[in-house]
Amino acid sequence: MAFSFHWIDLNDAISKLIGLPYRMEDPCLYRNNRDGTFTDVTKEVGLDKASLPMGSNYADFDNDGWLDIYLGTGEPNLRSLIPNMMFHSLGGKRFENVTTNAHVGNIQKGHGIAPADVDNDGDVDFFSAMGGWYEDDVAHANFFLNPGNDNAWVTLRLEGRRSNRAAIGTRVRVRVATPSGRRDIHRQVTGGAPSAEEPAGGDRPRQGDRDRGDRGPLAGLGRRAGVPRRPHAPRLAHRRGESTLTPVNLPRIKLD
């Protein structure tokens, strides 16, 4: 789970919301310039909002191939009530606040956010740890089940041959055909920090029957990508050194 903490004056957050001068620091998004430097693009992409994030993570919640953002908001002041926020990526160029439409704007203070396809249906659900700084500021943790969408997707199970059996560090590129032309979608398997679609360690092969199929990176492919979404979207396994992908069976888990 990603965790971030900022102690600020609640009056500053209110001032920013109503357009008055404020002293608080805005959350920042830095774009990698691929030359060892970064550019602050927070305002350019529409993320210059009063949010007071204490937890944050990213995932492609609608399988359009672009990573979205979810913020667990709050700060120690008991008067601080700011809804947790979800921002939908608009083609990787800007972010739109979809908190209300997605029904994820609960006002309990949010902390670590862990996205994963928990029920194996091809879309990203997420778990949110809740509760404030003080003992009386408590709240139950939340689990949000994704209702699904019509976009295509692919799930990969990656396995190293020797020391790195979890395939941590692997970079995945999926090339798809879209109405506007060819597009490359990139994902990376990570360990200590969350990956794009799984909680920390979620890309590790699980114990048990290998033929059952183990979860790994899930990549949304958008529409008209040549891959049907349900019920035959591919789940594929790959071992280092092999030149082929092997289909695996990953049964859906019914949670509701």
C-alpha cells in the first residue's frame, strides 16, 4: 500500500476550495523527461485540487489502458472531512474527478490503498484502510468491488527460472490495434511497492496447483483491441527463457 502524510492547516484546505489564498502544499505529479529530470505537470493534468492525501495508489479501473488514481484523504484534525477521491485518466493527458459517479467518495479518513482483481473477473477492485490519527477517529476498512466494463483486457502470470521466481522488475509491453492506430501499453512487476494493478507481492506465483493459474499484471486494452472481454479474455503464463505464452485457467470468485 502506498502511504503519504502531510500535516497542514485545515483552514488552508478550505481557503483553496473557495479560491482564497492558502499556504498548504498541493499534491504533485511529476512527468519523467527520460533524461534524469522531471517536470511538475500537476496543474496541466488537472490534479491541483485540495485533497489532503494520506494514502494513494493507481490502477486502470476501467480497462481503457490508462492508469487512474485513487486518494485516501484526511489529516489529524478531527474537523477534517474531505471525501476520498478517484481521478480517471483521459487518454493519459488529463485527469477527471469521478468520485461521485464511481460511488467511492466516503468521508472517513483514508490510508493505504491496495488495488487488485480480487474476484478474477478481469477488472481492478481495491481495498482501503480507513481511520484517523486519534483513537476516537476510527472507521471500518472498505473493499470496493468493480462492477465491470466492456473493455478488453489480458492477465499475465510471470515466473523467473532461478533466483527471481516472482519476476520482479519484469517490464511488459502489450501492443494493440485501436481505432486511432497502433498503441503500446506498458506495465512493470514490482515487489516492495504496489504494481500498477496488484498489491505489494501480488505478482508473485502463489503456492499450490500451477495449472490453476496465478495472478499477475492485468492490462486493460481498451475497446476494439481484438480481444473479447467476457468470458474469453486471455490469461497467459510465461516462464523466463521460453518463447511461448501458455493459456491458464483462473476461475472467477463470486463475492456477492
